[in-house]
Amino acid sequence: MTFTPPEHIPKQPVFDLLALTGSSKGSPSPPSLRDAPYQCPVNRGSLAIALALRHIGLSGRKEVLVPAYHCGAMIEPILAEGGIPIFYRIRADTTVDLEDMARRRTPATRVVLVPHFFGFLQPLQAVRAWCDAHDLILIEDCAHAFFGETEGCPVGTQGDYAIGSTWKFFPLNEGGCLVSFRHPLNTIKTRAPSLSEELKAVVNTLEYASTYGRLGSFNALFKKYFFTSRTGWSNASGQNRLPSLRPTNLETLRLRKISFPPPFHSGFDPKRTTLSGSLWARWVTEKIFPFLHRRKKDGKNYQTLLEASVNLPGCHPLFPHLPEGIVPHVFPLVMDQPLAVFGKLKFAGVPIIRFGEFLWDKMEKGTCPISEDYSRRIFSIPLPPKPAKNMN
Ligand SMILES: Cc1ncc(COP(=O)(O)O)c(C=O)c1O
């Protein structure tokens, strides 16, 4: 049995009734993936990667260049769509090592996947030009970067496609998007979620919000009704958390002879590739978007953590400056001795996100020493828009 200490700060945005009544005056939203003319809402970012690869068509040239610093949610969709991941190096500032990428290109290379790690947009003009020169498709992985711009380029505009992970930025339990500033996506056919999936999307969001006391006078009512009733949504172990929509269908992958050791498996389920985003996710994104002045709020939270950590022994911030136009997803800290402090932080209730903690075991050791180092040593602290209260 494992014990997970309660986290005093939520890891992801929490739905808040007040957000729906706020004012959007005086603070224009930064550029975002919502500005793309072509939009396809989906259930998760990993599914958007799969959908993009399906739209491109990987017949013949199947190699996809991906960073050696990655998570399962980036690799599983490639394998599920019949692609072959080829790993390229990143530099210490997490930007693409273009020389290394060029060395790894073969006649079978078709696609390049470039993430904006932790929300810090990397300049992509050189990668874009290189892709054009070699007839390669660029997928901009914006799972950590729904908002922002760098060097005059708004997020998502350099890729042929951009994928987003809406649930990381909006108070949702699920949600992603495939967008494009360059290619129409209207030939992509998606299917609507069932009524029960729609309802679960609503209930899971509200349940998470009530855990952090964000539903005002509805908190008690929600807890009483949903936590104590034996509805069809109660989970088998009797825990009050409703079954998550996070897909866990390992069986489908096994049938396709794709296997992952459990820690690497992200929950990606190829059966959901064409599942469109729920109406609830679309509504919340639409409704909350004007009030989500993340640039201002997250920038302030980022600066607070920066000041708090700058002279702290045993760690240093990965990005000691927050450039203009960047809307960070988290605050990444490079730890000197990760194993020695992980347990202590966890038991102190500090929420830690560990991107790339498990690298694909088939990637050759030594492919990218920086990625291997970051995989072990980077702990990311979430940047919640509001401190938690009334946590139970
Ligand atoms: C860089 C990156 N790309 C893609 C994904 C997939 O996003 P999702 O969790 O919405 O499937 C993740 C997930 O964390 C990610 O970190």
C-alpha cells in the first residue's frame, strides 16, 4: 500500500465560482493557441499528437525526431501511429540542439516534434527553416505552453501543427487541442463524448474544486451528495475521488504489441484518439479564458519562487529570468541531491511535478547527458493561480 501525503497547493488549476464572475477589464490576454484559425478540441494532448501524425500520414517515411528529454505521453502516440522515435539532444537551456538533430535525420525522417519545456517558448525560426529545407513536418508541442510569444513569434505559429494540453492551464480534469495556423484541419473526423463521459467531466472538475473549498456554499452540498451517495460513479475501492477520465487502457497497447514499463506509461489510450473534447471543457475554456490573465499572475508567482530559491542551498532555478512574453507552466528547480530531498518535500505537502522522470527504456543510454541529468534532477513546482484553502 502506498501513502500519498496531501498536497497543500493544488497541482493543477482549480475551478472557482468566483472566476466566472470576475472582470476581464484592463488586462488583455497574451497570444495563445486559441488564436489559431484551425482548431480541433480533443481529450488530451497526447491524443492530439496521435491525431496530427494520422493527419500527416506516416506511410513510407516513419521516423519522428523527438527530444531525448521526454515523457511517455510524447512517445506512446508515435508508436501507436506506427512511427519510430529518433531522439535528439537538447541544450542546457532546453532548446533544440539543431546540429545533433541534423545528424540524426535520415531519408526516413518525416516529422519533428519540439516541445516548449515548462512553458518557456524556444525560438523556432531556425528549426522551421531546416524543416522546410528538408521537407519535414514540424509539430510544436505546446503541452506546457498554452500562452505566450518569443522573438515576435506567438505560440503555435511556427509549427505545421501545434498540440495543447488544456487541462494543465484551465480548471479541467481533461482536455487538449490540435490546432494549426497553417493547415486546415476540417478533414479530421472526431466523435462526440457519450453523455456519461460528459457528466464525468463536469463532476470530476467540481469534485476537485470542492476538495480545495472553491465552490462557496455549494462545497458542503457537493461533498454530501457526491461523496456519500452510492452513484454509479463511486469508485470500487470506496474512495471519494470519482474515477478519472484519464485513460488507462494498457490492453489496447498490448494488443498492438506495444509495451511500456508501468512508470513510463502515461495513460495514453489509442482508442480515444478521435474522441473530441467535452462540451464542458469547451465551455470552461470559453468562459474562464477572458479572466485568466496568466501572464500577470503566473509571472508574479514565478518571481516569488525565484526570489525564494535564488540563495537556497542544494538547488538552483533552471530559468533564473522570466523573459517578457513567457507564461510559465511551472517553476523548474534543478536539485543537487534529488533523492535526498524528494521524500522530505513530499511529506511536507509540497506538490512536485517530475516531467521526464522516466525516459523510454529503449532510448540508448548516453544519447543526451543533459536530458538524463534533468530527468533525475528537475523538480517542478506548480504555479497555482490562487492558494488553497479549506483543504480536507
Ligand atoms: C511535453 C508534453 N507533451 C505532451 C504531453 C501530453 O499531454 P496530455 O497530458 O494532455 O496528454 C505532455 C504531458 O504531460 C507533455 O509534458
